Amino acid sequence: MNRDSTIPSLLHGPDGIGGELRQYVQTHGVEAIACRLLRELDNERQKVDHQRRESRVPEHIKQWAYVLQAYCRRHRYQPPTELMELTFEALELVEQKPAADLTQRLRLPAGVRDRPGFIEASRRDGEADAAGSPLSVKALADDLGVSRDTIRRWRERPEYNARREFAAMSLRYWQQHSNE
């Protein structure tokens, strides 16, 4: 599927989707269109990799991702996995690397290579605090398979301590109210 094929142009109706385009989506299906676009994007990226240039998502793929999302929303249709993957790719998102403003709002660790390890360590520390027996740096490092220096650096970060305190508070609250 490329710009020169028989795909209708992105005509705009009152809901952002023109009649001809709506008919095309209904005929071919959101899933099938998203799959074709993902294959096209993969082919584009392979060409770019061979030419040693930066990979960019073609504009028409971004537009299609938007149109298919709008179509699903308008018709109260659950977006298929392929469309969600296409949207993720079209927005050039990177797993485990949210936008800086989102990182700050959610108090996620910025600049931490092992974000899942960071979150797991803070949770385990919080649980140990709630139980009244804090974990040693060595014990936590050995459990998670990271260095002691990594645990020490994480424990110095405000985000880590906030998550640790929240985990301890949540566990204490749950224990207190589950006995009632």
C-alpha cells in the first residue's frame, strides 16, 4: 500500500473521515489496513537501514494511523492490536522511554537504564520497611542481579524514596484493613 495505489485520498468529513474513506475502511477492515501499513513501514525502514540514514515514519502512515483511530472511536470499535502497534510506531515511541513531561508527572525515574529493576527494587524496599526489616544493599542487589553501586545510586534518588515510601504505606494500609 503506497501513495500511488488505489487507496482513496484522506478526504475530511464532519468526523474527520470522508465517505469514500469510510467505505474503504469498512470494506477492507481496520486490522488488515493496519497490518499492510506495518509491513510497508517495515519495508521502508529496511531500505533506510541499507542506506545508513535515519529512519523516519512516512507522513501518509501517520495520517492513516490517525484516521483508523478516529474511525474506531467514531464507531465505538475496539482498536485492534495491529492498530495500536501502528500508532506506537507512527508516533515514534520507544518502549520504556516515556516523554519527559510524563516521566516527571508520574514520578518515573528519568535517566535510569533499568527502569523495571528500579521500580522492583523500590517496591521490595518498601515491603521490607513495612515488615520492619529493611533490606541490605547486598541482599537487594543479589536478589535483582544488579550491582551494589546501582542500588546505592537508586536509593539516593527522590523518585526511588517516594516509591519506596508509597509501597510501605500501601502495604501497611492493606494489612491494617484486611484484618477488620
